[in-house]
Amino acid sequence: MKKIFAAIGLLLILQNAWAIDIREAKAQGLVGEANDGYIAAVQAPASAEVRALISDVNSKRKAQFTRTAEKTGTSVAQVANRFYELAIQKTASGNYYQDAGGRWKKKKKTNARRG
């Protein structure tokens, strides 16, 4: 019986090791920052692994947006919109984001201004 639990535990650990993370998925162009404050697949159809990542990240974001909205007396949509604005600023060059019209854009490198 102990061997079964050990095998299941090992399987769970290995499953997590194989699972793609959000940074990797963004770097590969699989997901991007959607204009609603959540992440979405850049190209359809997304693999089951990517869909699971999107679901996990978005459920955590929604919970955080809800807590923030309750604390600040605003709506979840307002919090999500503000998060989207900040996420776009922090999006790494080469990663994708949706513009206001829902089109996917690849963030370009920005040159630092010399003064």
C-alpha cells in the first residue's frame, strides 16, 4: 500500500515538472495577456496543457480581482481592466497581448531614451 502512495506521489511530482508554466507559455507565444485582464490562447486550438494553465491562472486572477474589488469598493471589471493596463506595461518584449480591439500584438523592444 505504501508503494502505491509513493508511486502516486512521484507521478504528481513528475506531472508538475512536465507542466508548462506561464512564463514559458508566454515566451513560446502560446498565451498572452487578453484585454479583459486574464490570459488567453494566442492561437487556437490550444493544447490540453495550455488550456489547463489558462484555467488555473485565470481562476487565481479572478479570485484576486474579487478581493481587490471588495477592498476598494470597485467592480471586478474595473480591477481587471487596471490589471490589464499594468500587465501590458510589464509584458516582456516578444510576448503577446491583445489590443483594445481584440487583435493579438507582439510586444516590440522599446529603446531607452537618452537624455
